[in-house]
Amino acid sequence: MKFDKNILCIGAGYVGGPTMAMIAHKCPQYKVTVVDINPERISQWNSDELPIYEPGLDEIVKAARGKNLFFGTDIEEGIRDAGIIFVSVNTPTKTFGAGAGMAADLQYWEKTARQILQCSDSPKIIIEKSTLPVKTALAMERILTSTHNGIHFDVLSNPEFLAEGTAISDLESPDRVLIGSRQTERGLKARDALVEIYANWVPEERIITANIWSSELSKLVANAFLAQRISSVNSISALCEITDADITEVAGAIGMDSRIGDKFLKASVGFGGSCFKKDILNLVYLCRHYGLHEVADYWESVVRLNDYQKERFVLRILTDMFNTLAGKRISIFGFAFKADTGDTRESPAIFIAKRLVEEKAELVITDPKALKNAKIDLDGLDGNISYVEDPYDAAVGCHAIAILTEWNLYRELDFEKIYRSMVKPAFIFDGRNIVDHKKLFEIGFNVFPIGKSALTHF
Ligand code: UDX
Ligand code: UDX
């Protein structure tokens, strides 16, 4: 079959996989190929068990796979065949050299750009899907034009705003699609080719265009603003706990101001995920690089507050359980960084589990989707840790439960049954404010929510 366009995506991760599946699903007239250097990941994409859990993803992948959606490892052939190449390889925080712990590690990006240059024998549109520091496109353009081989490359920025757990609905009905391009005749033509793809299902008023640097920067700034809201509400949660104010009431009251808005105001044990911390540190690094130290300090405080919130949660468990956790069994309810995903990257649960093990607590970890990743994250940790699928079994013989992920499943548990199976006095630390605190208190639990007064029997 002859397709209207051949689209390639390099990087079959949390972003590349679902995004390309949606393009293939919405545009049967295009051939979409996703390639990756990791053959195991590709074989999972080609199997019945996809490498990532995302509600609704299985259906659209299985419907399009083998028809107009293909997963493979032949990156070179993929490059040769495609006119449009999305690059969605990971850009982790650098762990070495200048900028270690702060700057983005661009080695995979640069390697990919060189590979595109090497394998291309026709003009291509290259699209930055990965989150990158502002001005990365310039470096890419320089690499792509370095051999003067006469082949023209246009570099566009098209950051992805999907959130895990809701990736499919975010992709199907995005608030906006942002496309940044050079403002030259060729740049604008390349931009229009990408607009045409999204216009297959996204209303045109939601497809916004910008200059390429604004587009790159907007992604970092969007994540920084979202994370800043969580750190803001979490900072106030600490104050609520000592003043008898209630963070849910405070957030509800301020969120009704339409200038503030009611989203992303849920106090929690801290934000996690692969993006927020990495992108803020990247922004901080850029600001320092340009000598904007006050701006850098401002954004860095968002990450510092998040670290404080996680540590505060651990110290609360320690002090409220009579200042010793040694030998006590604590069940961790939820290890994923948020509900509806098996992803544990930067999950607050990792930090909290490690700190509790340092205090010599025994951990029983339960999660409906993230146990496999939890085992990898805590591998080699010297402590007594077990992993249990069923939350009822996980609570048996425990002194405390710490809820770290807002899985709906935990709202609906029979806590009377759980209470009966636990050591008394039984404690529950609700790091997500998702269970009925009053009811649990009446059952007999000592209840410690985030940003609200504790309900205790002593
Ligand atoms: C993406 C973006 O790349 C990141 O910048 C953004 O901030 C979050 O979303 P994500 O899809 O979550 O990252 O990353 P990951 O799931 O790690 O997937 C990246 C994939 O690229 C991996 O499967 C990896 O094997 C692949 N890869 C990496 C390549 O194919 N080639 C490389 O050279 C490097
Ligand atoms: C985020 C951005 O939302 C998305 O636009 C971007 O493309 C990638 O980064 P993601 O990290 O997948 O998405 O999930 P998100 O829903 O933003 O949650 C991030 C973290 O914040 C989670 O740990 C979540 O539990 C926490 N959170 C979120 C809160 O603690 N309180 C809130 O009110 C909202």
C-alpha cells in the first residue's frame, strides 16, 4: 500500500510510543514507524504485553500495529525511508562533568542527529519531541549542515505535554499542540507540514505556532509552573498541620478564584515523575549559565521544597510512632509516582522507602502496576523488604500503612478488615489525602493526613 507520508520516530519510550500510536490511529493514510536502540523494548511493543501501562494504549496499538504502525530496530533504514522524523530519545540529567546533577545530558540527542545526517539521502524534517534546553535546535542544525552534502534539513520543536496515566486522552484531545519553527520560508513550510499531521484530529485553533526558541522554552516553563503549584500547596500543608487549618479547604477556597484555578492544588507527599525535577534543574542551570542567579534560585526552591516535603513525611512517621521504627513493619500502599501508571521514575516512594529502611523499618510494598519497577529501584538495598500484590495481604501484621500513590483502589478498601489484621496501635499516614480520615479514626486507626490535623486516640 502507498502511504501519503512516511513518519519515523526514534525512541520508543513513554512519549514516543503513545504519541506515534495516536498519529497512526488518527491517520491511516500515513505510515508510522517507531525505532529504538533497545531490541527488548521493541519486541515488547510488538507483543501482547506492551512495555508501558497506560489506560487505552493497548487498544489503539493493537488496532494499528502491522497496518500503518510498525515497531523496529533498524534505525538506519527508518531514517532513509522517512520524510518526517520525530526524535524522542531520553534527555536525562547529566551525571558527570560540568553541570552534573543539573544540566540535560544531550549525548543521545547529538548521536541521533549525527546518525540522521549519515543515513539521509533526501531532505527531512526533524522534530524535537524530547524536552531540551532552549537553543538545542541550533546545535542540531549545525550538526546536520556540517558536511555540506546538499541535503536540506529543517529542525522543528514540538514539545509533548501529555501526562502519564492520561496520555491517550491528552493526545486525543490536547489543550494545545505547540510547534516552533524558524521564521524563514523553508522553516514555515516545514511547520505547515507538521500542522497538517495534527490537523487530522486536533481543532486548528488549538495548534499554535511560535518561534523555535519560545517553543523549546515553553516546555520547560510549563513543567516548572506545574511543579511550582504543587510545591506552593505543599509548603502551606506544613503550616496547616500546626495551625488546625485544612489544606483541602484552603486549596478549595483559593482554587475558586478563576485567576488561580482549581487544578494541580492537591497537597501530596511530593511530586515525582521523569520530567518535573529534571526540567526545573535544567532551567536552573540555563539561568545560572546566563548569570541570572536570582531567577535560578527562585526555581531551584521548587525542587528544594519538594525534597523537604518528602523528608517531612518520613520524620512525621518517625516522631508519631514514638521516635523509633526499628523492627516495625510498615506497608507502603502505592509505589508509582502517580496513579494509573507503572512508572516509578523519581517517585517519592523511592526516597521514602530508602529512608524508612535507614530507620530499620521492615517494608511491605504493594502496588497494582509498579511492583516490577519497585523491585528494580530498591535492588541491593540492605533491608527487610517484601513485595505483595494484594493490599489486604500487605497490611497483615503491620504497625502502619503509608499511602504514597493515589490509586482509586485504595479508596474502596475494607479498612475494618485491614485494621483487624494489623498490630495495635495501628497508624495510617495518608500521603495523598484519599481515604476517609474520620471513618478510619472511628474504626480505631491513628490517622495522619497531609496538611490537616491528625486524628489520634492518644
Ligand atoms: C521523553 C523525552 O525524551 C524526555 O526528554 C522528556 O522529558 C520526557 O519524555 P521518555 O519517553 O519518558 O522521555 O523516555 P524513555 O521512556 O526513557 O524513552 C526513550 C527511549 O529512547 C528509550 O526506549 C531508549 O532506548 C531510546 N533511545 C535512547 C534510542 O532509541 N536511542 C538513543 O540513542 C537513546
Ligand atoms: C508532567 C506534565 O503534567 C506533562 O504536561 C508533561 O508533559 C510531563 O510532566 P507527568 O509527570 O506524567 O506529567 O504527571 P503529572 O500529572 O504532571 O504529575 C506529576 C507529579 O505531581 C506526580 O507525582 C503527581 O502525583 C504530582 N501531583 C500532581 C501532586 O502532587 N499534586 C497535584 O495536584 C498534581
